Amino acid sequence: MSNAIPFIDLGAQRRRLGASVNDAIMRVVDHGGYIMGPEVFALEADLAAFCGAKHVISCANGTDALVLVLMAKNVRPGDAIFCPSFTFAATAEVVAWLGATPVFVDVRDDTFNMDIESLEAGLRTARENGLRPVGVIPVDLFGQPADYDGIEPFCEREGLWILSDAAQSFGATYKGRRIGTIGEATSTSFFPAKPLGCYGDGGAIFTDSDALAEVLVSLRIHGQGTDKYENVRVGMNGRLDTMQAAVLIEKLKIFPDEIVARDRIARRYNDGLRDVALVPELTEGATSVWAQYTLRVPGFDRGAFQAGLKDKGVPTAIYYPKPLHQQIAYKHHPVAGTGLPVSERLSQEVVSLPMHPYLETEMQDRVINSVRAVLSGS
């Protein structure tokens, strides 16, 4: 249809920003500091001020943000790291890169986030497999923080570190705490479709640990010491380029307004669809940046549901059609307890609707009315 609704409308944001991004990019072009230019350090300072983290280390993408922390923690073969199965591959991928073992844990069917009872079972599974449990990577799926009230005391009791995967949740809060200040470190992604995204790839790590930050800064640029030709550890090329930093500085200025808009839109979706579908609800005391608006239509053929919406000009997406423990690359890794039934069920039920801060009321009403019409068979 010619009047199809965009799933994510980056163009609307671009129009709002106007000349500010152009000017920011041209400043980089003019000064020529394309790698580790002044905007990189300005962005890190701005991000730290935004979320309250003591240290921010920008990097090339969200996957590098994850693996840099694991490298800094000296993750090695024989280590077990607990990850939810219902998420994107990067969370487990970085564990496997370093020869460690991802142990897949189930999620809750109300928040889509890590289930603490499954995490407990995962710990037993890891030990039964002769693995050395070292850390947990909770994922704040779709923009809502994980259940840290359960995860943090578990990790403290068992001597495990927490790396919060906030690729979808930066800008959210959990019971008064900003994302970026939970766990030993937090990673995020600035992929263009994220709530705070650049014009290419980008990522960042947040930590209050001086010692961890010092190692991360070194690892990010080939393990450098006092200068780039002194290598004190084996590192990687994980730098964020200055152009992307310049774009993010401008986007961060309007990010608080966009978070409010995302929440308003999500609440309108919930009000309009709660009686016909299972809509996403927030944990008490948590906020979400609604990276995706994901509902469930159990008992209704999902393919037919998507096809019906497509006919009405409404795009949809599936995050995620197959949990990681069922993926070819990861199915040989251990799963918590006797299985992950919630992850398997969710992968068959979830559907995401258009979500961005510039979704106008009239357009959102079209989405809501279309969903209702398809589900009612009209």
C-alpha cells in the first residue's frame, strides 16, 4: 500500500534535528580528527552525565561492548556465563568467542526477561557439567530492565559478576536507578534502530569501577599502554569513530523527550489492545524505553495475523523467531534445568508493532484498529 506505516521512522527524527546533525558532521570534517576526535570524549562525558555512571567507554558497536567487558574479566575456557535464550545472538556469541560456555536460562512470560528460578537451575546445571560459574549477562529485552531485585542478591551470594546487556534499554530506569549504573558493567548499542542510535554502528560500556575502566580503555585500542605503540595486553580495534559520536551528541539532546513520547505511545497501544491481545506490562518501579512494542496473540495463527496487517499497510516484526538454545550454532551448549519452555513458547507467539517517538496519533489509531480488525476477522 502507498500509505504503509513505517515500522521505525528515522526520517521524522532527522527532520526534527534539522541542521544540527549536518553542522556536527561538518565540524568533524573540518577538524579532521576522524578517529578518537574530541567528539568521542565529549560524548562519553555527556553519556556519563545522563545516566550517572562514573566511567563511559565508547566503542565500535554493541557486540564489542559486550566482548570488551568479558576480555577485561579474563573470561576463558571452562567458565560458565548465564544468558537468556530469548534474545539476539550477540549476547551468547561473545561468550563463545572467548572459549567460555554460555548456559542458557529461561525468561519470564510477562516481562520477557531472565527468570530467577531458571537462573538458579542454570547454576546447578553448570556445576553438574564441570563448569566454573563466573558471571551473568541479563538482557533488558525490548527496553525494560531485567529483574535485578532477584538477580543481584543471587549473584552476590554466588560470587558472580553482572554485565547488564542494555542494548535495548539505555534510558530506562529500575526502581529509581538509571540503566548504566547496575552491575559491574553495562553495555549498550547505538545501532540506528535503537532508541538512541547513530548513523552507523556504535556502542558504549558503563562502569563505576576505576580498575575495570582502565583495562577497557586499553583493550579498546589494541591493548595499548602509555602510547599506541606500547602493548601491555592483547586487545582489539574497538573504537567509535568521531562522526558517529558527533551524531550521538545531537541525538542525546532530544533523547529525554523521545523517551516520554515512546512511553505515551506504548500506553496508548496497551489501552487500545489489552482486551484483544496479551500486551506488555511493566514491572512495578521500572520504566522502559520501548525499543520494541511486542504483544502476543496466543491461539491465533501468527502468520495469518501478520499477513492481515500487511494487507492493511501495517508492518510487523518477530523478535525472536527461534531461541538461541535451538539455533544451530548454540544448541550444543547447556540449558538450565530440564528445558526452557517459556522461551520456546514466546518465540511462537510474539509480534512487534510499529514503535518510534514520532508515531502520530492518527497513524497509531490505524495500527490499533487494524490489529483489532484482523483478530476479529473483519
